[in-house]
Amino acid sequence: MSKLYTFLKYFFITFWTVFVVAPFLWAVSTSFKDFQSVNSKVTYIPWLDFEPTLEGWRVLIKSPAKGGVDIVEPYFNSIFVTCTASLISIVLGTLAAYALSRFTFKAGFVRNNDITFFFISQRIMPPIVLSIPFFIFLSTIGLLDSLLGLVVVYIVLLMPIAVWIMVDFFNRVPKELDETALIDGCNPYQAFYKVVLPNSIPGLIVAGMFCIIFGWIDFFFAFILTFTEVQLLPVKVVALNSSITPWWSLSASALVSVAPLIIVAFIVERYLSKGNLSGALK
Amino acid sequence: MNLIGEKITYKPDEQFHLNDVSFNFKKGNLYTILGRTLSGKTTLLKTIAGLLNPDQGSISFEEKDFIKIPVWERNVAMVYQQFINYPHLNVYENITFPLEQRKLSPEQIKKDVDEALKTVGLVGFENRKIQELSGGQQQRVALARSLAKKAKILLLDEPLVNLDYKLREQLREEFKRIFSEGLSQDTILIYSTTDPQEVMELNGEVIVLDEGKVLQKGPAKEIFENPSNLKVAEISNDPPMNVLKGSKNSKNLNFENISLEIPNHFKNLEDKDYNFGIRASEIKLDENGEEFEIELAEISGSETLLHLKRGNSKIIALIEEVMNFKIHEKVKINFNANKFYAFREDEKLVSSPYGGTNG
């Protein structure tokens, strides 16, 4: 019985690993091919099956004037928009979450839970419903097709995630911890940044990770709210797909666009494996 | 120079958490607040600490209006029943935290912390993480932090309740030592608990709290000997004092078809109906006694608790040895009439074996 279990366990782990890793290997291999090696016959292994070339990668940094696609600027645009929006969302979201977790708000029939739900409800709506209001809003204030406009929209999209994760986290931090800090001579602000915040690092990491992922992978709003001035990476990658699909540079750009997420995952994984995310607070 | 509370009322919802509570705590004394769960003990301590503002009433300390002073400037210390420490700091940093907050000199901090660590017996644990400590040790850290602060008001909110039996006994002994040695004459110590035994052992001034109301104040011995009413008698005894509805006539005490000779301290009592109170430990097994039916027998440590029934009366007897009983078995017991309390119909004490009355 246990042998069968072990066998099945490893079988599925192997199966899943292949399932997840194979597309990556395919993309890596394809990115070094040219038109000839893609279209002639099925090939996998460089040097053996086909002659590898860096052309697919070179195109990405060549300017359009020289026949390239230049994803460098969109790349940094994406990093800037994602990081700025995530940072602002985390800072504002954490403060909002702390307030929602610790203080009681009453305004008419509105209570804390209603406010929390209001934040989360921003994510319940399908993005397409939000696209028209966002478009009109940004064009009214003149931020259409600009980095600042995208940052504003991404904050709206990311802050609910931060609030949601942090409210849940703060609710599990005993209120007595804040009270002890107050008794020990901290004013409420000191209690927050000297005691509550240092103990919330696991929550902040999780919230930050989700914000970065959701900000980075967004295609829809980046597509609708930008035209020529500003381009974000996901839009640029999709735009590569012209009449003849350049599989090699498409693979290369896909790989560079997931690279930051892989780095984030590795950093967070270190925290996960240390058990720091399970929380020191019981 | 005392800590004085007057007519403190706190009613955040439908129920009173504190109802017209007044007190006068003097420096250098130990006060225990005895009450069941949800009787308002924690609320009272939090009000004194400044974490809650009462709806009505006043608190003054050293002739200053305490309510106007925010928590972080009150110079109080509090130990919670949950083991609350700062999880991101080690043991040493946990204890220095309030001292650094007060910007004391590093030499002073070192001296105070070392002293506190010694008092609670945690020397050598300075660099441990809080999560690596046992519950008892965590509570010691919390106590050390409170002691190192040398606060003028030290609040302990059921500090032993979350510990296991053995540790509780051990820490309770140590508390007695710490309170007598480790505290200055300037300190007011307020200790809340649900456990009557803790109250008796700490032997301070007691406030009995129930549903936010003060039922009785006085020295521990007085509360034990002369509980002012039935509620206090229940709260201040574990197991709670047995209550038997009965009456007194010129010759006998009568309850549940049992007649007892009138004890000396009942001689001047009016002949009428009473609630008689008798402690579980004053009921003995006796071949010639009265017959009761066993509803439940619990063995705890070296004692047996018998839940007995006769007619409409249910009582608990504490037998000081381990015995096996069958449920629904009949046993014969004897009451020590000299230890009977008499409470009026309105539950006020009229006569106690220790001579106290309420009129």
C-alpha cells in the first residue's frame, strides 16, 4: 500500500514537473532557432538538431528603424508601473487594513465589513466593465496613454488585493500586542511601526508578491489605455505576432517577461521554506 | 496619593461591563479582583491602564485626573492572560523595549533588565527567541518586562490561567516571593483571577466582581469567612458553596427532611426560612448520616468530588481521598452544623460560623 503510494506520489510529481517545465524548455529551445529550423522539421536539441542563432534575441533590443522590435523601453515601463503601483498599493493598503482591523467605523449603515467588502468588490467586477469608465476618466484628466495614468489605474486594481490580504493578516495579530505596546510607552503611530509592522513582514511579502504578479501580467488595461506614446511589455509581446509569426523572438520575449516573476518567486520561496510566512504569532 | 476610582460605569452594548465601580488603592499594597469569566475584571484593568475610557466616573492617581492622561504616558504595566510578548524581539530586547521607549541611559537599562531577569529566573535566556520558550517562560518574560519598568501600577490579568496545573502551582509560589521582594513600596499591584485559592494564597485586599458590579471588598480572610451574600459565597469557593433551602424553628434546622441541631452561632437567629450555606469540604461520609444519591463522582488529584442529590437539592461534597463510586448509588453523609452559614431569602448573609453578619 505504502509502496504504491510512494510510486504514485513520485509519478505525479514527475508528470507535473514535465508538464510545467516542458513549455519553458520548448521556449528556450525555440528562441535560439531561425525561420529555417522552425519550419523545416521538428527539432529540439541545439547543435544536434539545428544550428542555434541569437537572432531571436537580438531583434528584441534592435530599434525598429533597423528592423528590430525594441522591447527595452516597454520592459522598463512595465517595471516602473508595476513597482510604483505595487508600492503605493501596499503602503496605502496596509494602513487601510490596519484601520479596518483595529478601529470601529460607523457611518449610517456602513460598518467595517462593508468598507472591506467595498475594496474587494473592485475585483469582483469583470475588467471589461471597468474599462470604459477608466478610459473616460483618464481622457478627462489627460492621462490617457501615459505612465502616470497607468499607475493610477493599477493602484485601483492592486490596492484591493493588498487590503484583503492585510486585513486578514492583522485580524490574526492579537489586539493585545498593540495594547502592550501602548502600555509600554508607544503612542499609536509608534505602536504601529515599532511593533505591528515588524511582525507583519510575512503578510507584507505575500501582499507584495500578489500585487507584483497581478500588475505585471495585466494585458487588458495596458492594451486599452495606451496607444503610441507608452507601451507595456505584455502588449508589446503580443504585438510581435504579425503576418509571419516570429516564433524565435516571441519565445525570447516571453522568457524575458516571465523572468522577473521567477526571481520574485525564488525570493519569496526562501521565506516560505523558513516557515516565516506561517507567522510567529499564534 | 492613591489610585482612586469613583462610580466607574462602562456599557458599550446592552450589558454593563462595569457598573458603578469605586475603589481606593493604596501604594505598596496588593489587590486581587476575584470574579468569574466575563465579570468585568479585564475591563476594569484595561480602564485603569487607559485602554478603555469609561462612560461615566472618574479615576485619579497622585491627585491627577487619570482619564485625561493617554495610555502611553500613564506609567502602568500589564501582564495579560495570553502570553503577550513582542515576537520580533528576543527575550532581552523584549524587556528593554519599554525602558528604551522611556529613553533611560544604557547603564540603567542593563541594570534594571538584569535585575528583572534574576527575579523571574530567566538569567541565561537573554538571546532566546520568544517562540522557543514554553508558556510559563513566556509569561515570565512578560512579567519581567512589567517589573523592569518599575511602573507605579502593575496590573496582572489572570496571569496563570493559561498554564497547566503544575506550572500554575509553581509560578503562584514564585509570585508570592516576587511580590514581597521584587516590588517597591511605591507600587500598587492589582491581580485579577477566577481562582479563589489564588486569592487566599496571595492574601491581599479583595474586590469581588460580578456582572460589572462590586459585590464585596475586604481582606481575603474576611471574604472567605464572611461572604456578604450567596453570590460571593459561590464565587469565593471552589467548588462553589452548597446552598440548601430550609428553615429554622426553635429546636432544629430543617432542610430536605433532614433535621440538624441548632449550632451555637445560630442561637440568636429569628425562626424562619433561610438559605443555608455549607462548604463542600465540611460534608463528610458517615454511616449514621443522611442518605443522598450520587449523580456524578469526579476524582481530581488526591480528592474525590461527589455531586449529590436529595429531593430538589443538589450539593457537592469534597472527600479527601480517592474512592470509587457508582453513579445512582446511595451514600450517607454528615453535615458539620457548626460550619453552616445562613443567608436571608434575599441572599444576604445573616449569620456565619466566624461571627460575621450583615444585619
